[in-house]
Amino acid sequence: MKIVILGAGQVGRTAAYHLSREEANDVTVVDRDEAVLRDLQGRLDIRTVAGNASYPTVLESAGVADAEVLIALTNSDEVNMLACEVAYTLYRTPTKIARIRSAEYTASPKLFSNEALSVDVWISPEQLVTEYVDRLIRYPGALQVLTFAAGRLRLVGVRAGAEAPLIGQPLRALREHLPDVDARIVAIYRDARSIDPEGDVAIEAGDEVFFLAERDQVRRVMGELRREDNPAKRVVIAGGGSIGFRLARMLEKTHYVKVIEREAKRARQISEVLEHAIVLNGDAADEELLIEENIDGADVFAALTNSEEANILSAMLAKRLGAAKVMALINKPSYAELMESGSIDIAISPQAITIGSLLAHVRRGDIVRVHSLKHGAAEAMEAIAHGDRGRSRVVGVAVGNLALPDDARVGAIVRDQKVIMAHRDTVVEENDHVIIFLDDRRHVEQVERLFMTSTVR
């Protein structure tokens, strides 16, 4: 598949990295900064073109004329939208995805209707990150909370606690503990190694466990894996930018929220819009300020500024001063892994969150949702089984007989709004939404091919 990516910022580079690793893709990246492009080309097997991403001549040089997908990820909403318009007008590019940051645009659905702008899919990394952090706050103790099947199904990652009921017991005991709950443990990581989640495997304290469950059953399953955490009530947000402000608006009616914003003008602006949240003008890495604001009574401290270093420093300080749980927005995956092994509870990667939304619209086959796990090492996806038994490689086939890679496993199937936890003898039917977990995302292409319809079985 020929893919053109506009913009070599953090999100653009992450998209180029993931898509270029899949053998069937031919990726070209466009950016104004030649130094950044040289560095990127030295690391990845891609083409690069320097220039303004919305200029017709630049798009033509990048090969948009015969590209199947255009992904506009520059820092300018206007450039992204114009580039999609140019690509469609001149070349009828089939799929056009644009990054749209401003709520002023996304609040008007008519702008992206079939008769309006030539943008097939718009994504807002800021909104995706906000929703992600909101889910983490609403499920205390979770390391990741990801959604499938229009929100009916959750994939949740937790750190197993020493006093949890399931510690030292085989996985099959989960059904004995919760006979009325249908849940499935799909992955276990122990000392950075993946453990095959067979029924006789025992969970140990400190294991990172991922399970699938329906939305209203998540807390009960979490209670089997770690001591139940108290619901978060007091939330302190460092940074009143796009993400911090959106999160404050989302939480202020149900939580006691404080926002610490360094710039006086921005602090004044958001204080006039927020109805219940308290806005403080100051530095979130100021120890005296945090002590004065009783940070030791905070259930959650979320560092969401534009500065990675400031987020790490303020989160570490808040943890030392007594905040129960601290999160930090960190762009570099290597930093994220390092920080999570230290005093920061959760490192939030905007790239990992955003790339899932992108990949769902780029992947072959009917892949409707993709989530990156373990900072990009693993992946979970939702694929739809199309075709009859003569044209599909999955319809009419038992889960145990699917031609999946060795490291891939089916966790659940959603059929007519009903969630079915998959077993070896569960037969896939047409239009099933199949939730698949892969330990190694390099095998994604094999799964894609499996869910593509064909004329030969």
C-alpha cells in the first residue's frame, strides 16, 4: 500500500515508524525540515520530500497521484485540511486522514460531511489522550483501559497485588471466583517477558495482567487481581493547555479538580470557562505550591503540559510529596518505560494512543479498532469477519483452527451486541467483531490478510 504522511513531528514520525515496518507498505514522509527528514530516512526504510505539505507540486513529488492513503499530521489544521482538499481535487486520493486539533473545527460536523471538506477521517490526538486519561482516573489501579465494540468491551491492564484473591492460583480459578462474570485474561508480562496465559498458569505478585471484560464487570475482575483502590475524588492537573483544559471540563462535575497553569493569561482564560474546577497560576514543579495545595491529599496528579521534562519532574515531586497516583505525558517511548519502572505510576504516550486510531483506518481487511500496548511492542485489534464460508478464511472456522500467528490469540467475539469470551471451539460467524491480541505487532499483516475476503478458500 502506498502511503504519504505529511508532517514529521512526534505523531508523524511514530506513524512512519509503525507503517514502514509492515512489509506491504511503501511510505513517503513530507516535511519542511530537511534535517529531520534526513534523520528519519537514516532510521527507516522510507522516502522523504522536503516542502510545504499543501503545495500541489510537493504532493506530486511525494507520489500522491498514485497513493492509496494520505495522512496529514502537520501542526497546522489548515494545512492538513487544505492538503486533503488538494489531493482529492487533483488526484482523487481514496483515503484522506487529517489531524484536527482545534475544537472550533470539530464542533461543526457539517464541515466533514460528504458534500464539504475532502477529509474522510479526522483525528484529534488531544481529545484521544483526554479520553484515555479520563478512563484511567475512573478505573483506579488500572495501567491501561482500552475500548472495543463501541465501548461495550474493555481491555484493562493492571499490576497484580500481593494480597489479591487470584495470586498464586491458576487462571482457570477466575471463573470459580466470579462464576457470573465472563472475562478472559489475554496477556501476562512478568519481568518484561510475555507469559502464555494458559489455564494452569499461576499469577504472581507484580505481574502485569491484561484482561477483557464487559464495561460493567471491569471493577469486579480488577478486584481479583489487586486490592480494590478507592475511587479518585481529588484530581490535580498540571497544565491548562488543550489536554489539561479538556480533562478538567470532563471531570469537574464529578471530581474535585485543581488546574495549575504556568502562564497567567492562559490561567485567566480557562478559569473563566471552567465552572467548578479551581485554576491556579503557578509552576507545578514548585514544591512550596504543591505543599500549600495539599498535594498529599490528591488521589491523582496528572502532569499534562507541553514539556516532557516538566511533566516528569512535577510528577516525581508530587509522588514524593504524597500524591496517591501520578501520571505524566511523555513523548519518548524509552523515557516512558524508564519512568514507569521508577516513581511515576503511569507514563502516557500521545503517539501510542493516536497511532491506534490511525492504523484502524489504514489497515487492510475490516480492522475497525487498533490499540498499542506495552509502548508499541504488542497490539490489540478489533476485526470484522466478512464474507460467506466460500470467500472468508475465518467465517465458519473454530477459533482454535484459525491460521493466526503463534503469538496471536482471540480474546472475545462480539455478535449482535452480545459479548462472547472466545474458546478453541467457538465458531466465527459472518459480521462477528473479533478481538485479537498480538504479543508481537510485526505479525499484524498476517492477521490483516486472514480477515480479507477472497474468492478461494
